[in-house]
Amino acid sequence: MNKGLYTRGYLPHWDFKNAVQAVTFRLEDAVPRHIVKGWKQDLEEIEDNEIREKELRRLVAKYEDEGHGSCILRDYDCATIVQDVLLKNHEITYKLLDWCVMPNHVHVMFQTLNETPMHQVLNGWKGASSREINELLGRSGKLWQRESYDRMVRDEDHYYACRKYIRKNPVKARLCEKPEDWNVSSASGALPLGGV
């Protein structure tokens, strides 16, 4: 069952039937909590909550694109595990619209189907990929941060802005020259995708 508007920690989540969602989930060590806490303290002087949150998101995105943490998804086998997990239930419980597996985080835009709750989809992706990657690397323990950043796509302009951001993230992070050069993304042509 979809949860509607809810929170599990400090981020609000919007989980509505058949909603199009733009989601980012990160490796456990991609953006340490103490760094985010410091940014929040630095940004307290900004009175407008929307501007403050936008600046925090910009700082987080810049930090993760700089390649901090273990970046185990830089290993093509690990990144392919994540991509394969994303593709597994495409058009069964969700419809993938765009995705990109970065060295320390993953961007996905998708639409839930058949009243499948967003949190169920995310938990499935994180759980399956965590088990496979830990087995591949001979490690154990937590792979992903508990919280994910998600945003319900509001309209057509927002849809295209999210799509552009996801596809251009490897270029912005200087990992490739063109979006289609990044092999673990929808831009590479791994799956022919249409709009909503």
C-alpha cells in the first residue's frame, strides 16, 4: 500500500499510486552525516527554507560528484549488478524512465505500477544489490545509506529537467564526454525507454 506523505528520518517522502519519482540513493560512505550536519549549521543563516534546502542539495550533489567515499560502484561489475537489479522488474512493479549508476550514488526516475509502494521498490533495489555486491567483493555489512532523496515529478518541465540531470551527471562529474558514453545508464541505450 502506498504511504502518501511520510518520513523515516529527516527527509519527507511522497509515495502515491502510479507517481513518477526521481530518486537518488547513496553508498553508506558517500556523504558522511557529520559533513551534512556542518553544512546545515552553515546554512542556518538563510531564512528562506526553500533556498536553504536547495543550497544543501547543491552541496551534497557537488560532494558526491567529486567521488568521495569508497566509490565501489566505480568497479564495472558492481555497477552492472545495480543496473541489472534496476532492470529486473521493469514493467512489472515499476516503469524505468531514466537511471544512472555513478561511482558512489545512483539516480533513477521511475513510475510505480500496480499500486506498488515506492519504498518497496527502493528496498528491493538496495537489498538485492547489496547482497550481490557484498558477495562479489567478499565483504559484509551495510552498503547503502538508509535514507534516499526522492522527489515526485510534478509536471512535464520537471520531468525533462530530471531526465537531463540524470543523463548529464557522468559528464558533469567528468567521468565521460557524452551521456551515451556512460555504460551503466539509460543514456547508453541499455533499454529502449519511452516517456510516461
